[in-house]
Amino acid sequence: MRAQFAPCWVVIVLAVACTSSRPSASDSAPTSVPTNTPVAAKVPVPSQPARVIRITAKKFEYSPARIVLEKGEPVVLELVSLDRKHGFAAPDLGLRADIDPDHVTRLELLPRKVGTFEFHCDVFCGSGHEGMEGEIVVEEK
Ligand SMILES: [Cu+2]
């Protein structure tokens, strides 16, 4: 009866031996990576730094009111109010922020589609508020 199980035990012992003797990634890492390789080299680096575009808002205009970007170009919009609270809404780009006079509001944008995208003030700021708008034009590289 015991003789019938012997081949099974041999197979199990061999399987465990093979599994435990296989080097894992963590075991081999210290010997395969040169000691002078900086850890940061493994972190993906953006292909280009974000361009900063400052947009000022005041009754009842943005400056600049037209912004031209390249598709795939990372930008940071710095929004500043020169008078009172305004809004910045570019719904087709998924952007929305309040613009307060006492600090800079930053919005990151990575345009992924070509087109002209309207932005407007969505915080009532007086008669003329309805015409406070601009556009972001995204062009092919
Ligand atoms: Cu407004």
C-alpha cells in the first residue's frame, strides 16, 4: 500500500524543490542592478515640463481671451483676478475653478483632443458677466 504512494511523494518533493530554488525578482535585484544606478531613473519622467500660462480676470474679460495649445502639451493655467471674485469654467475640457483676487488658482491641463473649447465666467460679477468668455484652441502638433 505504501509503495503505491511513493511516486506521488517523489513528484511533490521535486515540485517543492523546483519552486523554492527558483530565484525571485527580489532575490536577484541587488546583484543585477549596478550600485550607482539612481532609483529615480525607474520613475517615468514627463516628456516636457508644463508651460505656465497666466490668465487675468476682471470685469468683464479675461486676458488673454484666446489661448493656443498643442495637443498633448501639458500646461498649467494660473488664474488671477484683478478686481473681484470670478469663475473659470471650460466644461468641454473638464475645468472649473473660482478665481479670487487674493491668490493664484492653478489648473493643470493636458489637452488630448484638437478643437476650440470655450471658457466663461460662471460667478455672477455684474452686468456684462454674460459676455465674459474666451477660448482655448488645441491644435495638432
Ligand atoms: Cu462673471
